[in-house]
Amino acid sequence: MDKIVIEGGLPLNGEVKISGAKNAALPILAATLLAPGVHRLANVPPLADIRTTKRLLGLMGLQFEDGEPLLVDSTHLTGWMAPYETVKTMRAAVLVLGPLVARARQASVSLPGGCAIGARPIDQHLKGLEAMGVKITLNQGYVEAKAKRLHGAEITLDTPTVTGTENLMMAAVLADGTTRIHNAAQEPEVMDLARFLTVMGAKIEGIGTDVLTIHGVPELQPATYTIMPDRIEAGTYLAAAAITKGQVTITNAPVAHLSAVLEKFHEAGVRLSATESSITVHAGGNLTGVDIRTHPYPGFPTDMQAQFMALMSVARGASVITETIFENRFMHVSELKRLGADITVTGNLAVVRGRRQLQGAPVMATDLRASASLVVAGLAAAGTTEVLRVYHLDRGYAQLVEKLAALGARIKRVAA
Ligand code: EPZ
């Protein structure tokens, strides 16, 4: 298992281009199941989770031609199973459930087990599919879904689940009649999927609101689409620039989708300027502790909580960080404390007391965003930081080491 070795304490300077959004590309790849033919997807990020999804769809008969754009040929559907081996490494594999029942009227998808950050059940996905006429049975750890035909339904989600909203939207686009999803997730990535489905011929109203109205159509067409930029990758580089007190311009950034994040960086004393598609962090701000509370979009994203905590660990004063989305998303705390951070956790609340300087040390990545926070902290820590188990990072960050090295970081990847 590789590790990343960082000599911290150097300010980052220069320009970094943001890649396509992982959490938009994953549902959009699944959505190609809905229409036989050749889809053309541009700006698909070169990530481990994307490769895993292509392998999974390949098992079902889809074919791919790598390049820019990525060509996805979904003409021949020969299978409808997402095996445990795949789902246990990537929960987003459950996103094939909705499109498979819509196209093939059946699916056999492994129930995702728990994961490092929480139980993450899919009860809302299943409740919505049953409302549309899908018969769901659980058999030896698999969700067996069957439907003679899908019909429209009125669905109110208990919680605005992102992939739950996406699964139900993908099932509804080919159902007979109209489906309304209340308390729908409003994340930009959900909007990107909705726009892709619309290009395929779907009839969706309320995109970007918490009520999605989908009028089913008899069939959809393959589409050409460009994946939106990744707001969480952008926020991660913001944190890296701010913690090292550098001057960095982040280009191809989805600035409009980062309001809550930019607001908190500004409150913390980070000097920022932005255009429609780029953000510049200016050197020289004095970091002060600010409180954050994660919340579904447009609130502060849970996927930025760990990275922001790393920044707060060297800010002046205290910061209270409340995680309201996942029940166990503080796995990075004990690792940040190995670097000298002063953090106290009580339930879903972490109190960070800023230190003048962190000290490098070997630390362990536990999940995707926790590992990003350890890299951010290591960039500022004095001495050497080694981040182990970097396969977590490969799932969500394209060319992280290369991009940071190009900004002047003393960072390398070492086969361990
Ligand atoms: C998506 O996960 C993202 N993944 C996550 O990003 C992100 O952290 C999360 O949304 C929240 O924004 C993808 O889009 C592939 P949820 P998802 O369903 O859809 C509970 C990353 O780092 N819930 O919105 O799995 C659940 O337990 C990843 O890129 C139910 O109770 O998240 C959680 O507490 C990590 N029942 C809350 O809702 C359900 O049926 C939010 O989960 C579904 C969810």
C-alpha cells in the first residue's frame, strides 16, 4: 500500500485546475443504463471509483472507449447484478439499482455494509422504489428488485438522501405517469444528473429544489454531456492554500456551488477573490477559529468538514464543528491529534483549539475526506508527515500529488 510523504511548512503558490466531479460522474455513468446506444461523457475524472464503476457496468454488458470524451456503449444489457465484492468497496454502486429496474425491470444489488463514516442505510431508496411498484426482497445480503412495470408515485423522503434521490429519479424517468419526490436532495451533483437525464429526453421539473416532479416517458436517447467540476476538490485546494498561507488560483471551479464554504473561509480570515469560474486565495490572512455545522446543500457540505477541521487546527482561538449528516465522521480527529492538533470530541461535536504549529508524524487515512484532511494538515506541519493507506485518496482526488507538487509542495508518493 503506497504512502504520501510531505515535508511541510512551505507556502503553496500558483494555479490548479479542478477536475470533473466524482459525485456527478458516478450517477451519470449509472444513468447510461437507461438508454441503449453510445453516450459521450466529457470531463469524467480519472479516479479509482470511476474505474470501479466502469468495471461494474462492464459486467452488465456495457462497453467503454477511453478518451475525451469517454464513450459508453450501453446497447447490450446482459446482466443486472452488482456483486458484494464491488459494493463493499464502493457504496455508490447502489446507483445501478434505479436504472436497472427502469430498463430491465429487475436488479440484484448487494446491500452495502456499513462504512467508516456511518451505517449509511438505503431504506429510503427501497421505500421509494416500492412506491413505484418495485417488489423488493432481501436475499442473502442482496436486494432483489423486480417490477412488471413502474408507475408514478408521490414519495416523501425521511431525509434528503443524495444517492437515494438519484436512484429514484433514474427509476421515475421511464415509469408510467408522474412521480413527485418531496424532501429531495438539492446537491449540485443531483442537478447535474437531472440535466443529463433531460438531455436524454427525460421530463423533470424542480431541478435544484426539494421537490422533483418527473413525468415518465416511454424511452430515452443516448446523450452527450460534460460533467460539472468538483466543488469538494476545489474546497480541498482552498484549504491547502489557506493553511500554508500561500497564493493560489483555483481554475475551472464551481464558484456558485461553494457559497457556504467560501463564506466560512472568509469568516476565518482567509483573503479570497473570485470570478465566475476561479477562486484566488491571497497570502497573508490571519486565521481565526470559526464554528461550522454541516448541513445538506446549500449548507456547509459534510464532505468539507474534515478538511476545514485541519485548517481550524492552526487557527487562532477555538472552532466548534458539528457533524449532522453522518454519525461517525470524526475518524480524522485522532490522526490530526498525532500531528499535535488540540481537538475534543463529544458526540457529533468537535471543539478545536488552534495551535501555532503542527508537528509532522506518520498518520493513517481511514476514509476519503479524512485522508484529504491529513494531507492538508501535513502541508502545514513542521517536518515530515507520512499519510498511509492512500488508496482512500485515489478514490476521489485525481493527480493529487502532482497538482500539489506543481504548487510548490514538497510531496511525493512512495510505494510502501
Ligand atoms: C452522498 O452519499 C455522497 N456520495 C457522499 O460523498 C456525501 O458525503 C453524502 O452524499 C452527503 O452529502 C455520492 O454522491 C456517491 P446520503 P450518500 O444518502 O448518498 C442517511 C464522498 O466523500 N440515509 O445523502 O450515501 C445516511 O445514513 C462521499 O464523496 C438514510 O438514513 O449520502 C446519512 O446519515 C462520502 N437512509 C444521511 O442520510 C437512506 O436510505 C445522508 O446520506 C439514505 C441515507
